[in-house]
Amino acid sequence: GHSEGGTTWSLVGANAVIRGGVCELKDVTLVMNGADGRKTTIRSPECTYNQSVGLIESEAPVHVVGDDLDIRGIGYDILMKEKKLRIRNRVRMEVMGASRSVLQPVRTPPKETLAP
């Protein structure tokens, strides 16, 4: 486990390969507990965690469950220090209430159209 700005978290994998400061994990569960008592759980078949920059990334499916939200998608990046999650493709989100979860989804800016 680890603590970042009032949020404690643990990252667990069924197995891991560690190369330098990079961990390749399989059957991953990341649990984040916010200082306000909120909990967010992220599950994925695999990811890479780069400890030196605090980045978790994967091309695999991801399932995020919080106190009031349920998000699924394909491919993701998690910036641990900033507590930000970006799901890259096929995002489906269900919000059950108006409260905030530990992780805040990041809006990807629209792609700019280049003029000829």
C-alpha cells in the first residue's frame, strides 16, 4: 500500500514481473481509499506500473467501481499522484449519485481539425 495526499491505496496482482522500477502485473486490483471515507476499486486483467513516475497504464479492459459510479472501458492510464484516470476507448459510465469518488475522470480534449 501507499499514501498520496490523504488517499491510501494498494495495488495487487496475481503475479508480477519487475524490471527496474517497472512492474508488469496480471489480474490487477487497485483499491483507493479517500480521506473522506470514499472507496474506489479498479480491476483489470493486466497493467504496467512505473513507480518512478507513478503511472499505471494498460491496453486491457478496465472496470472501475466507486461508491456512486460504475465505469468500464478499454485501455487506461492512471496518474497516481494526481489521482486521475483516463479511459481511452469504449467508455461506459453509470453514475448512481451526485457525490464525488476518490478518482476524478479526466476529460480528453477533442482532437483539433487541421485546416488544409
